[in-house]
Amino acid sequence: MNEENRQHLLRIARESIQETLTGEPSATFALIERNPPHELQGAEGAFVTLKRKGISPGGDGDESPFRS
């Protein structure tokens, strides 16, 4: 997957959390939905790891997941 599409998926993941918290829909998802890149049109899924300050939840020495 190219870097541009990776960034799209990362933005969609972050914006989906924001949408859940605020009700504001993901602008990136709306843009991609109208004209999806070929690489993102398949039936496959993608796993996106969100990190806080470069550390993923439960990884790199962090013993517990992030809590809200």
C-alpha cells in the first residue's frame, strides 16, 4: 500500500473516533467514498494502529491499554 493511502486510512481511523465523540462525520471518508483509490476498493480489511506519542496501546513497555 502506498504512503498516501496509508495516510488516508490513518485519518479515517482518527476521524471515526472523533465522529463517535462529537457526531461530526469524517471528511476524509466522505472524500474517499466519492472517488476511492483502486488500492482501497477491494473487499479486504485493513488494521490501523493508532499511537499516542509514538507508543501503541499495550506495546513498547506500556503495560495497560489507554483509558478514556
